[in-house]
Amino acid sequence: MTTDTTPETPETPTTPFHDLDAYVALPRTAGLALSPDGTRLVTTVSTLNADSTRYVTALWEIDPTGARPARRLTRSAKGESGAAFLPDGSLLFGSARPDPAASADAGDDSVPVLWLLPVEGGEARVVAKRPGGIGGVAVARESGTVVVSSATFPSSNDVESEEKKRKERKEKKVNAILHQRYPVRHWDHDLGPDAPRLFAGALADGETPLDDPVVELRDLTPDAGPALDSAGYDISSDGSTVVTTWNVHERGGHRPALVAIDVATGERRVLADDPAFEFAAPKISPDGSTVAVVRERRSTPHEPIDLDLVVVSLADGELRELTAEWDRFPDAPVWTPDGSALIVSADENGRAPVFRIEVADGAVTRLSADDFAYSDPVVSPDGSTVYALRSSYAQPPTPVRLAANVADQHSVPLPAPAPAPELPGRLTELETTAEDGTRVRAWLALPDAVSETSPAPLLLWIHGGPLGSWNAWSWRWNPWNAVARGYAVLLPDPALSTGYGLDFIRRGWGKWGQAPFTDLMAITDAAEARADIDESRTAAMGGSFGGYMANWVAGNTDRFDAIVTHASLWALDQFGPTTDAAFYWTKEMTAQMAAANSPHQHVGSITTPMLVIHGDKDYRVPIGEALRLWFELATQAEAEDGTMPHRFLYFPDENHWILTPQHAKLWYETVFAFLDHHVLGKDWETPALLE
């Protein structure tokens, strides 16, 4: 290990990535909504609160023509989200901000309620509330009917009974849950005793001119139970029909089917249900006759999932495939106003372009031909323009526009609420050939000061998923913070990555320790062959599946000086039954596959110092994985005096991701302290707030 040289970094920070306080303070843009007349785009921007302990989200308006600067629409300590336009151009949003019209004993003020910001401006006001809060707002384009989701107790049949139950549990400090079926939790929260229901209503005038119009919500799904957990839904333009995913119970789990609900009567009928498939992201056509939906072929241990786009008749449930021959995974679809095409994004070759898919014949046109990943597309009322957010590892999400009928174009940026931050380096692309002849590619982020005479130490960053791609900006795993400290960061897409076709995924399916591992080593070899990379100073790190791979790397090679493993899978026999959705795991690997691919089998071979990171509220990869990994590392490496080269950074209140600003800062501080110590030979320095 080299100890007499360190990466060159500027004496004075020149970008936000040189200062973690400046980094966590960068504004973060997400989501797009377009007004019915096409003249206003609305997005959300998250910024730090006054004491820098959490992010607060506000609504901002963007000019679709690009002529006017972005302007802020809302401001509150609680923040706002879920923007949706009514037909008259007024704006609905969710917020837990205090309602000035509410009485002092109005109940729980921590749950979001539905607010309306008039089209002419002025003060926002509350138009609907539920004891369990309101979320997931969808609006009928023509009628203005509103459908929302709200958590409700099974025994509740009106607002009064719901309020009473919540008040009683709160006063008696009861949070116990009696489960009757699986699953019992999701991601970072418990399921039950309440569960989502769908409610619908329209803005109706009060009894006198002094009464503001409100939305009187009606329960559409009183018998839903857990059927609407994580549901995706849409409402027809005329407000007559809601289409939603609906969880159908199976032994030990469920599968999402597709149902239609009559808004007037609450009558429900099944549109699509097949034990071989799951349905997601339904979107009703402008004329109300058809539903576009992402259909996922369920995996087996020997065959991966596959996603395609289908259209389903609302009249009789007849299903027609659109993209069965397109070897890409489409994202949530958006209709063009005339109903002739669907706009989607999909991972492709380390990018995520925007595509147009013709409904008549499934013909696919790639609209964007640049190096960006696109999300949140919306289409102008005349069908000529697509607005979206684009990002890459060279730029955080920013609003742009594209022509809706032009192939292989470059999008035009719109005035954003916040300018893109200056980067401390440059981004390049790298590829190699794997053992089996398959092309493997990666992004490589390099410091400005790197050269053949001053090569940079290398960090291999492994993405999660495992189905995913390093193609879009990430605030949680941002390579530029490492680049600002002199490291080169390699962001590869090994086997199991999306955007390279189903066969590329199939290479690693059920064989996590084989092609994904050899692909990672091959692309690392290619990076280390560069004259501006110092192959004698390297580290590997990853989170979730990337953490699994970091653990596998630790037990199968000693080529790295340090390894960071975040929210990682360690013992697959333990992980499978304890993850929040174990029924998916049974379709991923057999017991034999899990045993053959489990990193814990190789703990005796680990000699590389490891930094283990985990959050206790992580239900996707439960904390038991980290606890067992830490114990088994300790039994192998602990000296008589209790010391060892490994570290364990534990967050009692974080989930799969480290989300709060100061915890994110500590995450980076600890990672860089660990890497600097083991890769650069610096003295170990414990972050101040952890001493």
C-alpha cells in the first residue's frame, strides 16, 4: 500500500462537492405536472430547513416556453408535494402545514391534507381531509373529479369512527398490530392495522356564498383490506372510472391484478388477472376506452422477469401486447392527447432515453439521442411537445422539452429553479469484453487534476437492484463527492443490469456470484489499465445488491485495499425469509442457488478491511444481515484486545437509504475516513459527531 503520496485536491474548495455541508444543501428537483392549457409546468424542489436537519419540499412553476425564470409557488415549514391540476388550472397539492381555518382540537396535524391554490393566485386553502391523511392525488382531465388514497382502519365506516379509533390508540399509546396474512411490512413501515382505500369527490360549492368549495370524499373501496397497498391508479377524463392495481392474495403473498371501479356506484370488476404476470402503472386513454399498463412476467429461479407494455379494453378486458418484441423495460406510460401513442422512458446502454410507442402497431421511436436519463414525461395539450426531467452523472435532474414526433434529438433545457452545480471533474465512458465475449460498459468519473504523471486511486461503485443501471444522477451515492477528494469512481453495469437486453440479465439470473462478479473484475481491469489510474490504490463499495456484491468481492478476491458494504445481503438463507416480500425471493433463487451464491460462505477468506453500514428501519434488507456479518467478521478478525480493521456504522432511525441531511453527511464522512485510511495510508480520523 502506498503511503507517501495522496491525491491532489484544491486548497480552497471550488465546488459544493468539496464541502459536505454545501453538498447536502444543494436543491433537489423532482416530478412534473402540466396545466390543462399547457402554459404552466410545476415541479417540487427540496431544500434544507433552517437548522439543516431535514428537507422541505416546495412547489415551483416553470415556463414551458423557456422565456420566464422559474418562480416559487408555495412556502411552509411542513412542505408540499403531489401537485395535480384541476381543469380550470387551479392546483391541488398535499401538505401537513397548519390549516388556519381549523379549530384547536381538529385532530392530528401531522398527516397531509388536500390544499388548493387558485389559478389566479392568492392564499391556498384546504379542500379535503381524512383522519389518516391524503395522498396519491389523481384528477379527471375533463370533469375535475378527484381520487385520492387514505389509510383507514378496517372497522371504520365513516370519518367519525375513524377519528375515534385513531384518538383512542393515540391516547392509550397503543401501536400493536394483529396480523392475519402475509406480508406484514413494506420497505420501512409496518402494514396495518390501517390500510389504503380510494376516495373520490369533486369540488362542490358550499351552502352560502361565503362557503369555499370543498371536495366531499366518498369511499370507493370499503372492503379493500390490503388490496391497495402500493397501488397505482388513474381516473378517466370524464371522471366515471378509476382503474387501479389490486393485490390478489396468494399463499404467502400476493400478485397485483388490474381492476376498474365505477366512481358513481363503487362497483368493481376485474380487467386483467393472470398468475403468470403482475400489472403496474395503469394509465387510461384520453377517450376512456383503453388502459395502458406495464405488465411484468413473473420470474422463476431459472428465468428472469420481463416487462412489456400492453393495452387493455375497458369494455371487455381484451388485452393486446405492444412491446413484446422490444428488448427493453418500459417505464410508466403517458398517453399523447389524441390517444395514438404512448410516451415512456427505458434504460438503454447506460442512458434512459424517451421513446414514443405507436398504439396501432407497437412501432418504437427513440426521441432522445443524448447521454441523459429521462423521467416524469408529460405531453402538451396539442401533442407536439414532451416535457420531462433529465439527468445523468454529469447533471442533476433539470426540466427540458423535446418534440413529440422527432427521432434522435437533443432536448432543450428550460429555466430551472436551481442551476446545475459545478463539477470537480469530468465524466468519460469505458468498456471491455467479459470472459464469455459479452460487452461490459461503465461510466468513469475523473478528478480535474488527474493525469498520467498524477494517477488517481480507484473506487469501484457497484449499483443496487440487482436490476438497474448507473444512468441517472443519485443524491445518495454521488461519485463527485469522492472525485472532489481525488478519487476516480468507476460506475459499471455488470450482468443483471438493465438497458442491455434480457439475455444480459439472464447471464446473472440465479448466478449472482458468477457473471456479475467476473464482469466487475473485467471492467476494473480495464480501468486500472489506464495510465491515469493508480492500480495500487483501489477500493470497492456498493449498497443493497451492490452491498451483496461488495461482500462477495471481499470473500473472493484480495485485490482491493478497502471495501464498503451498505444495506447488504450477507447470508442468503437468512435474508430470503426475513425480507419484507419473501414471496418474491422464492421466485428468484432455489435453496441450492442461495447456498451457492451466499457471501457468508466465504467469510474465512476475507482479509480486506470492511466498513459495514446499515439502517435499523431497513425492512427490504433487514438489520439481521449486518448484525450477522459484523459478528462473523469479528470472529475471524478480532485481536485479543478486541481491535480489528473493520468498522460498523449503524443508523437506528434510517431505512434502506440514508435520507436525513446530517446522517447523509456522516455517511460520506465515515466512508471517506475509512477509504483515506486504508487506501491512502492516512491516519484514521473518526468523524467528530461519532467520537
